[in-house]
Amino acid sequence: MKIAEWREKVLEVGCYEAISEMLKRIEKSKLNAYITVCKEEALKKAEEFDKGKLKGKLAGIPVAVKDNISTKGILTTCASKMLSNYKPVFDAHVVERLKEEGAIIIGKTNMDEFGMGTTTETSYYGVVRNPYDLNRVAGGSSGGSGAALVNDECVLSLGTDTGGSIRCPASFCGVYGLKPTYGLVSRYGLIPYANSLEQIGPMATCVEDLALLLEVISGKDERDSTNAGRCFSFSRVENKYKIGVIKEMSCNEDVMEKYEETLSELRKFYDIEYVSLQSMKFALAAYYVIAMSEASSNLARYDGVRYGYTIEKLESWRKFSSKVRAEGFGEEVKRRIMLGSYALSAGYYGKYYLKALKARTLIIEDFKRAFEKFDLLIAPTMPTVAFKIGELKDPLTMYLADVNTVPANLAGLPAMSIPIGFVNKLPVGLQAIANYFNENMLLNFAYDLERLNIAKVC
């Protein structure tokens, strides 16, 4: 559902009634898109809107927030047993901005545990199901944020993207998802997985709504040392972009057929050439070494003492902490902590972590050279359509699914998944990557595709 459609509905029945209907839909839903539904608070805000007390760009609009973004007094679990009882005492910067603009937070969406996964199957609260096929995944780690949009269980949603966690569910669920330039959106209040890679970003069912949500959540925040202090404002620009098709980013045969069909349509309107980025072959390995190393450091804080899951006292702190972490973390999280600790350990730091940082520099330089010639770079978002639940039993196969999305995170570039139709009745996304802080170009490109009926949200 688009913002315009929601506002028409509110004019007909009132915000309280419209929110009540949405809450009933969530309650009956088979998608498992939410961990926490903010029923009482949402209805209270809807009443305020109906009385004319709620103002702002998003006044009366229900927004879903991924469950690794802090919300004051509302359960924020990261889909983990470790934080299953955690209620933050403060709001994240993006949540503050939503509230300032009158948005109604409808609930906290399901995700892979601590953002570690591509399918939401690592969630302590169960897998999020794909709206187009309940036997398939919605993607990850922001799976709940993508699925909820399709099933009209929210109007806008926030996800986070460390290696494709917004773009993957956007592709699998057939919606728009944008990972902003690193630093455009404050990370204050985002429970960290990999600090140098992750960004909070918007998801929506049309470009105009996506742009509005990005306008609201971007901007200066002195509490985040990585924040660029820049605001974003969407403006329509007529431009015939020069587009580079990245050779090294590929997909399976079925998706490739749809991708080539889309490229044929794009050639009617844009100047398109293939471009080779040789460093892409290092991207996946470099990403996982860096991400896991940062995760091992970030997750060291969960020891059962200050907050989160705990157990009855044991005879030593070492045994107590070990037992808490063994019981509180899922298998994938423990795997990444161990691999990250290994990569950072004495004797292996130079062999793995330092080498990954060097590869990251090569990737950044490759992108810089490409953007000297091209305005935008495109590729398939995901190499396949949504996986069947339980299909990815081998962790390495799951990691390989991120091959097209991780380079943008390593370089800190803005990247967007644009829905381009269906393969075997399942959505497929086109990924567009722009130069730093060129979100306006990305959104204008997507807007043109929407207008030309190349981009399709059903």
C-alpha cells in the first residue's frame, strides 16, 4: 500500500479504524513478519491523528521498524534469545525522526538474529515467510520489513543493510529497498553487528514513498561519529544516464533471462555498456572476514551481567559468561563470533583481517574508476529467486547468495533494489549503485523505470 492510498483510506474511515484493520490483518497473518506489535501505542497515536494532534510529513502513516533499532520502552530483541527481554531506555535517531514527523510505529519486524543471515531462518522467533509463496523465505536479514509491506501490514518500513540485508528482501518480496551512502543516516541506536558496513535504510512500495522516508531519517546527528551531517531532499531531474552493467555480478539462468529482458528495455532509453570490475572476485571473502571480525568485537558485550539473557549464578564469572553466551546465541551467531575471533587473533590478523582491508581498498578504487565513466552501475540484486525454507543447509551456500550485494557495503556506496517483475511467479530485483551521496540519482532512475513500467510492484 502506498502513502497516497493510505491517506485516501484514512479520509474515508478515519485513522483509528484504518489502524485497527491493519492490526487485525497482522494478527491473522501467516507471514510471521513481526516480533512485537505496538497495538496500544498505535491506536493511541491514531486517535491523536483523528483529533488533529499529530502533525508532520508522515502524520498518521504506519511504519514498521526492524527489531535491531532501539525503540524506547518497546521490546528490541535483534531476533535473539540473548535480548528477548530487552527494552531500551532511548530511541534511535531514526525513530526520533519518525516520531517528530508524526509517524505511527506499528511494530518491530522479524529478522535474522543480530542481522546475520540471508533468509531470516536464524531468527529465534522463526522464519519470515514469503508473501508470494509461504513455503519460501522472505529474504534477510530485514525479511519482516519486506514481507510486511507486500501484505499491507505497514505502509513504510525501516531495514538495516550490512551486506545486502535491505536489498535481498526487497528483491525476494518485490518492493523497493535502499541502502544509503555510509554516514547519510545516523547509526545511533542501531544495535551493532559490523560498524564499518551497516546502514539503516528505507523500504517502500513506490519510489516517491521511499524518497520521503529517506528525507525523514537522514540528517545530522552528533551522537554518531560516522554521521556525515548531510540531509537528503528528493528532487525530480530529467537525465539520460550513462549506465555500466557489471560483468562480474551474475545470477542463475532463470533470473538471467529476466535480467537480459530488462536490459533490452533499458537500452531503448539509456546509453548502456558492460564494465569489468576485477576486484569483485575478492569482495565476498573480504566482506565476511571484516563483518565477522567486527561482530566478534561487538557481541563481546553480551555477558549476562548488565542486560539481556542471564542464568542463575555459577561459581566463576568465566563459566557464567560462557553458559549465558552458549544458551543465548544461535548457531549462526556463534559461528561468526568464533570465525571473527580467529581472524583477529595473534598470528592470523595479518593473514586474514589485514588482507581483507587491502582487498576492500581495491574494491573502492575499482568503483571510483567506474564512476569516472558511468553515472550508475547495475546488476542483478540476488543471484536467484527466494529460496525454499530449509533449502540452504550449508552456511557457505548462504554466504554465496550475498555475492552481488556486499561490494556496495565494502565501498560505502548507495545501492538500491528495484523490482522488475517475476520469474516462476516469484519477484526479481535489479540492483542500481551510484556514487557517494547520489541517492537522488538512484531514486530518479528508479522513478523513470516506474513511469516506463519497467519497474513493477504487484
